[in-house]
Amino acid sequence: MSRRIIAALVGALAATSLAAPVAHAGAPARVSVRVEAPDRTLVDTTLTTRRAAVTPDGANACPGTSAGGALWRATNGAWSGTWYASFGDYTVDAIAGVRAPADFSAYWAFWLDGKMATTGVCGTELQNGDRVLELLCTPTPDFSSCTNLPLDLRVIRPHLGAMDVQVVRLDGNGGSTPVAGATVTGGTHAVTTGVGGRVRVALRLGQSTLRATHAGDVPSARLHCQHGVRPHGRGAKCGSRDRTPPTLKLAGLADGRTYAAAHAPRTLHGVARDPEGVTVSLRLTRRAGGRCSRFDAARGGFRSCAKAPRAAFPAGDRRRWSFLLPARLAPGGYRLDAIAVDGAGNRRVVHVRFRVAASA
């Protein structure tokens, strides 16, 4: 094996002397997984790992509760690697269709909690709150580090309806250096860091998702901020995880209202907002004559509640969403449940009850 290939393996696994054999599956954990290619973010999600092992090469097992298992789940199985028995682990070759160059001018590097990992992806068991980062690293000449390093976006202090933040470049060993000239987006407008990597970001009312970028560096993880409507913006806060549900409003339906049959609702619509994107689903239940029925979108009509699927049917992923029913609603009492889910899995549920009266 050539010295260059050996060096690439050392870089991919951080240090051969510390590369542990694949571990036995531990307990599932809630973790974040991010994958950065040079020109775009391939994956950025939060998930709960599973115990079931995966086999990226179709033969050698990787625990589902490991970083490799988390990566497998985050990409829906879209990563492949080469198994090295001497290391007892994989090197990652490709993620979501992006393959490391065959000449080793770049390789997929594994970072954990802001540092270069010292074990392989399948030999690293994850704990709650762990942060997995895979980046396509352009190596230094000795393969000891990357020339493109991740940024970190840190809150210094809240200030009225804004946040003072600092952008730093991580060195992979627990250290960092401030970055002047970095761009921070996601507030009311983009801003640029000055001396010490610091800048003030004006927050949007509701949710803001901040991110730092700088030429030649890997973008920061997203920083999720919530700014309420209290006086002077007090209560604004930020965190690495998005814990704020999307906003959701129903339009054209009033809770407790009775509609004449000729004017019964047919289009169900409303507005949902979230910086991370949002999908809306609906559940429509009818009671009439002592019987319960539920709208079955797959069949285009109401069925007995005992037979109709309880799962909500999709209404779209646009900010202004709508669903057209096949016909106006028949007389009876109705309950409409609208469920909005953002990219981080946060849910907002809104429901209304209304009646449709029989024609006189």
C-alpha cells in the first residue's frame, strides 16, 4: 500500500493507533447529523439512532447506534465505504452521490462534537446530544488536518431584538480562532463580522435560523433563534437545535360556526411558516346520525371511522397550502385537525369544529 494511501486512511480515521474495532450496539440516542460538500449542505437533520445494524458494503456490519448508523439513517442508506479489517472499520467513500476523488486530493472526514474524531464512524457509539459532521476535507500536505475547516457560530449576548454573535474557525483539536469577514445570514439582513469575528444580528419576529459562511471554510451549523413579541425583545434565545414549532393558521373556517349546505366549505386552506420549511397534513372527521366517518383522501370520500385511515392526509409543503375536497360537505358536525411539521420534526396542531346545516 502506497504511503499516500496510508496517509489518506490515517486522515480519514484521525489516527490509526486510536481506531477502535467496531463496537457493539448501544442504546439509541437523539443526535444531529450534518454532511458538508464543498458547494452545498447534503444533510442537516436531527434523529434518533436505532439498534439495527447496517452494512454499507453489503457484508460488514456497522452498529445502528454508531455514527455510521446515524449517517445511514440520515441519508436513507446513501453512503458507501471501504471496509479495512486491520482498522476494524470503514472509510467513507461517498455520501448522497458525492464521492471522494480517487487521487486522495480530498476525503470524507468525520468530526464529532466540534473535533476531529479519533475513531471510525462505525466504532463510535453516540450519546444523546452528540453532533456528527462529515465534511469533504481538502488535506494539508501531511494529512494531519484540513485546509477547509468548519466555522462555529456562537452567541455572545442578547441585545433587545438582536443577538451579538461571534464566528470562529475550529481547528479540530478543541481550539478555535475568530474569523473577520464572515457573513452571517438568517436575521433581518445579512451582516459581516468585524474584528474578533463579532457582529450584531437583528432577529426576525418569531424564528430566525442563523448561519455563518466564509470563503474557503465549511459553513457553521445552523443556530436557531426565537424572538417573541414581548417588550424590547426580551426573551429572545438561541440554541443549536430547532425546538420551535412552525406557525399555522386556518383560513375560511371559524370554530363553532354553522354553514348553510349551499355554502359549505370545499377548499381547506391556510398559512404555515417556518425557516426550515414546513409540511401540512389534515384530518377531517364527520358525525351525523350518530355515526362517525372520516375523509379518506386516497379514495376521495368519507368512510366509517372504523375503516378509514386515522393518519392525516397531506395538504402540501407551501407556505400558503390548500386542499380541494371532491364536493361540498354534507350536513353534519365536523372537526378539522391541521398538523404542521417543520424540518426538525417540531409540530403545531390546530383544530376547528363547525357544522353544516341541512337546506331549509
